[in-house]
Amino acid sequence: MADITFITKDGETQDVVAANGANLRQQGLQNGVDIYTLRGKLMNCGGYGQCGTCVVEVIEGMNNLSERTEFEKRKLKKKPDSYRLSCQTIVNGPVKVRTKPQ
């Protein structure tokens, strides 16, 4: 099982339990986590890695996530290595992420 802790911009936390191999964005949305900024809510691509609006910062557990995809490498090339597109990230163990890190 993958324990996911989402930390909001305000510092509030929400814990989610998911099966290994779960998509980070889908788990967040299914559990009411506000992943998107206003811009992202208006123009997100629906999880295809094209818009780059579902960025999260990995605080702990980077080793429990899938490798960055080619979409992520292009969209996040000027961002820290701890930033991921939640729509492209597969969770395989405990992880703690901050939503809306920009």
C-alpha cells in the first residue's frame, strides 16, 4: 500500500491510502485534494502531461515514485528536481507532497 500525504499551501495535511501503482493526480482528486491553482482549474489538460498545471513538490519518498516521464522533463526543465507533474507520477510506497508549490 502507498500512504500519500498531501500538504496544502496553508500547511494543512490530508492522508490518502492507495494501492501501489496508483496515479498521484487521480488519488488526490478522488479524495478532494485541491491540486490545481485557478489557472490550472481553468485550463488543465485532464491528466495527459501537456499543460503542466498539476505540479507538486515531493517532500519525502521520491524513491517511491516512478521516474520522470519525457513530458515532465520538458515541462519541468527549469524547476527543482523535487517537482513532479502529479498526472505523470505513479506511487509505489509512502510519499509526502506539497500541492501548488509555485
